[in-house]
Amino acid sequence: MEKKGDKIISICVTRDNETLRFSAEELAKYLGRMSGDGIHISLGEPCCNFALGKDKAGKEKDCIWVGLFEDFGITPAVEGNHEFDDEIHVEVSQGKGIIAGVNHRSALLGVYRFLEEAGCMWVRPGKDGEYIPQKDVPGISVQLHEKASYRHRGICIEGANSYENIADIIDWAPKAGFNAYFFQFREAYTFFERWYSHANNSFKEPEPFDLDMARQLIKRAEKEIKKRDLIYHAAGHGWTCEPFGIPGLGWDEKQYEIKPEIKQYLAEVNGKRELWGGRPINTNLCYSNPEARSIIINDIVQYVEKNPQVDILHFWLADDSNNQCECNGCRKMRPSD
């Protein structure tokens, strides 16, 4: 973003990476809004040579650099898994300095922490939830080094959601210090369908919505997650039914025709092997049956192979209670064993 003015602040990234580029764009956008028309905010070419302090043309570069710890010779405060553990370093004054992260996501978190120290606030998702003050941008001085107190700082889809709801939350998450987003089920269909069907909402007409549309929305959201390098959690529900050809899209009670050869894998409760309350998601399996376990494992492997974008895959048993298998084989062990 560029603003007219006599003063110039340049923002450069140390390497050509989508999240670093986005971090620099966000920094330029908000500094531009803070300065009004008094400052010219420019984005430099990626992969400038920070070590030499020069750009590709060999000219000296006075700018705010956005990059990784290793680019600036910064040692992490604590050794750990830097793919999941966030740590930031900010050292900016008079319109120049560095904003660094131990990973690409941390660099973005560092940009937002710098802006927060400069007076910006993001109290809730959406443009109406942000406060961007007018500031003398060159006069902003921030020095800090922080490591996240908790590794897991994620938000999970729940309730009834439009795509716009989800996009706003993903955009807001790193501004508020979150590092992960979680789509339950394979397509999160039930949460989207609740919104677009507008159930129990007399002010909105139901909109057409199906499973393919849910998948398309997930793909769109995944691009936003990747852009911010958020840790992507997926699935959880569904492994106790989907591998056996039984849809597991939500908690609605429906009539399902279960093939005779599949019933042997369902939990035996009160002497019967059937869907628990007519809900596949609430139905456990006969976990002492090695064939049932093998079918689940093979399906998980296939999912992982087809979805390399997922960082953390959740495996959950059925919801509800008192629905564990009571057959002679399963009685010998607790469900957790």
C-alpha cells in the first residue's frame, strides 16, 4: 500500500515466502492507515540480502525487515519444536528495524504484536472489530522478545457458520495470538448447513446447500489458513462410520440402511448391533474386532495421503455415553486400551 508524503518507510522480507509476503503486506496496510497521507509505505522486492544490508541492486536498505530468526542470527530462547512453538523478536524504531519469528507464522504474529504495541486493537473478528489509531509512524519504537506461553492456541468450528464468518475468524486469529484452526468432520458440512438452511430463523429464507458446496468452502478456507501458516487441524468425528460407508455429517437422527456385513463392526449394546439412537456419529464400534480396526486405519491412511495440507489429524470415538461395545471381546479391556 502506498501513501503520498515526504517521508518513506520501506518494508522488506528476507525470503520469498507466501506468509512472509503476507506479513509485510499487513504491516504496510496498517502502517499506511495509521499514518494517513503523511508517509509513503513501500514494499521491497522479496529475498533482499539482509546480511549485507543491501537490496538486489546493491543499494543500502533502511527498512523494516520481516523474516525468520535464522535470517537475523537470533537464537530461540528455548529449544523446541519450532514448527509448533511460536517465538517472536521485534526491534523497530524510526521506521527501520526487524520483526522476526522462529517460523513463518511467528513472523506474522510478530507483525501484529508490533502493531498492537503501536496502539492497534482487534477486539473481535471483522472490520468493525478493529481499532487503528492515527500515529506518527516513524516515532513508533517497539523492542520485545516473547515466546508463547502455550503451544496450542486454536479455534474450532462450532455452531452455524457462513463462509464469511469463517474467513473473518481465520483472519482475526493470528491478530489475537491464535496459531491454529480446526475444521471438524471431513467437510464441516453440518456447521455450514445450519447457517445456509437458516433453521429456526424466520427472517431468512433457506438457501440451497449440499456436500459439494461444503467441500468447496473448505478448500477456500484452507488457502487462507495456509497464507497465515496456521496449524491446520482436521476431522475428529466420522472415523467410526465413514470408513464403513455410513455417512457421518452431523448429529441428526436419520434412518440408515446398514448392510448385513457391516453390522458385525458396530458396538453390541444390550445384545444388539445397531446405530446408537439412529446417529452414526454417536455409534461406537466393536474395537476388539481386528478387522474393524484395520478398516479404520486404512481409511485414515488414505485420508492423509489425499490431504497433505492437514497438519494435525484428530481421531475420535463416538459421542454420547453408555454406548461402548459389550461383547465378550470388548469386555476384557477398557475402551482406552
